[in-house]
Amino acid sequence: MRSYSADQAITPPALYDKWFIFAVISIATVGLLMMTSASIVISDKQLHQPFYFLFKQLIFFTLGTLLGSIVLQIDTSHWEKLGGYLLVGVMLALALVLIPGFGHSVNGSARWIGYGPLSFQVSELTKFIIVIYMAGYLVRRNVEIQYQLSGFLKPMLILGTIAVLLLKEPDFGATVVVTATTLGMMFLAGMRLRHFVALFVLVISALCLIAISAPYRLARLTSFLNPWERPFDTGYQLTQSLIAFGRGGWFGVGLGKSIQKMFYLPEAHTDFLFAVIAEELGMVGVFIVMGLFFLLVMRIFIIGREAQRLGQHFAGFLAYGFGLWMAIQFTVSIGVNSGLLPTKGLTLPLMSYGGSSLLVNCIVIAVLLRIDHENRLMALGIR
């Protein structure tokens, strides 16, 4: 380890990616502002407190920051050692969610474990842990992934088990995100193209079969193709979202002046927050938000590439996995809100209301900051 004098010491701000931090803070700030705007009417009507969701989101942000500060102290190598244990733990948690008395349902979906303010959505934690496990697997089995069929069949068995548990809740959106993230990580690890294409076709076929096997999923799929055919039934959410986009135009109707959030657009502060952004801030606001997410994902991939350049392959795959997750979930959320994809219950990372999602996102940001911190120390010869 190289020694250095006090006058050569590196100040803390120099040990983190400033553009990454800027993107995170900007997204979280805009998200908090727009979530408050989107929720103020329904909060006042149902709870007689216009800022109820704002106060709760601020509590989640505080808890997430405290949790992130703890995670920031954990060396990245420890996550690699814990990957298998965490995977078993989250699979047990997914199973417990389905058992009456342990899990409870909201809007017909059994996704939460615990009760009241102590409830937690296990599928959010599943996304985090599957990335950790896959990053470790890709390091241990990198040669097998690249040259042997068994290299990608083994994780597919685990992914299949998790997918079954998620679909039992049901949570098709989380299943899509977890599956796409896993496939993306395997592709970046150097899987042979013919193997990847075959696996990709198989997974897409399976997801399509699952999508049309349940009547409510099939209804969502057909309504997405032509929402105006039944605008007050299966196409209601999408038509209201499209109306929000149409009203916003280029510059929006103004902050806080959305009409669609006034009980027309369901889940305006969660799944359809992007539609409220489009209505109030217009296409200019939409492009700004998209630009911030593009900056965030780009910096995450830069962090991952630097880790791999320094020989920290687990940290590199971990960053790639988190970057893919953020990019996929944001892209799907935009696609759903704009009518390019079937309606799915996916939130905007760091922006939409939701304690479980926000807490896990804060942990992800902390792990990425740790990877970047370790990269910079190693590049300076300090670590």
C-alpha cells in the first residue's frame, strides 16, 4: 500500500463521482416535488391532510439516507460472500408473502410482508439481491458462461423459481425487470451470441405465454393496443395518461395545475407519476427527467467499467446490474405511461411514492458510491 503525507491527502468530495451524485440528487428532488404535486389532491380528500404522502416520503428518504450511510461502510467484497445466503433468504421471504398471516394483500396482490407502517414489499428487495447473486456467479463461472450451455442454465433454474414466486403474488412487472436484468448481465459477461439469442427467445416466449394465460393480463395487453376502444373499462388508465400527455404540450400547464391528478388518473403519485410530469412540465420537463436518468445510468456504467479495468470484476458486474435495473425500470415506466408498453405496476426509481422502493434504491446508490470510492482509492494506489 502506497503511503502519502497529510498535505497529499485526498479530500472526501474527490473520492466520489460528482456527476453521479448530481444526477441522484436532481432526480430525487424533482421526484419529491412532482410526487407532492401529484398526491396533494388525493391526500387531502382521503386523509384530510394535503401533505400526508410528502411527510411519509420524507421519512422514507431519511431512513434511506441513514441506511445508505451504514451500507456505504461495507466493503464491496462482503456482498460477494453473502450473495448465496441473501438469495436463500429472499426466496424464503417470497414464499412467506404467500402464506396468510405472514403476508398481506393490497389491491388484490399479496406482495407485502408485515403490517401497517412496518410492511415491506419483498419484490423490491428481490431485484437488489438477484443482482448481487448474479454478479458473484458471473465472476465464479465466467468461463462456463462464455463457452458452455450449463453456464446459463444454472442461473435460469434459480430465476425460474423466483419468477414463479413473483407471479404467485402476482407481480408480473417485477418478474420482467428481474428477468431482463439477469439476461443483460449474462450478455455483458460474454455469453455466446447464439446461446443468448436462444435464451432470449425462450424467455420472451415464456413471458408472452404467462401474459396471455391470465384474463386480467390479457385484458391489459389488448387494451394497450387500442385503449380508446374501451376508455372507461380496461383502457381507462392509459387513456387518462394519454390525455395528460396531450394537455401538457411542450411547456406544460404549470406546476400543481394538473387536472388528471384530480381522481381521473389512478395511481398518479406512484405508477403514473410520469404522466403528471408530462402534463405539468410538458415535453421540456419530460426531456429533462429523461436526461437526468440517462446521466445516472451512464455514470453507473462508467463506474462499472472502471471497476473491471482495475480488476474488480465483481464490483464491475454489480454496477452493470444496477445500471441495467435502473434503465429497464425507467424505460418500462415511460413506455407504460406513454402507451408504448402494456400497463404494468412499475414505479419511477427515486421519484415515485413508495417506502420499499425508495429504501432499496437508497441502498443501491450507497453500494454504487462505495464501488466508485474503492475504484478511486485503488487508482490512486491508496487501497
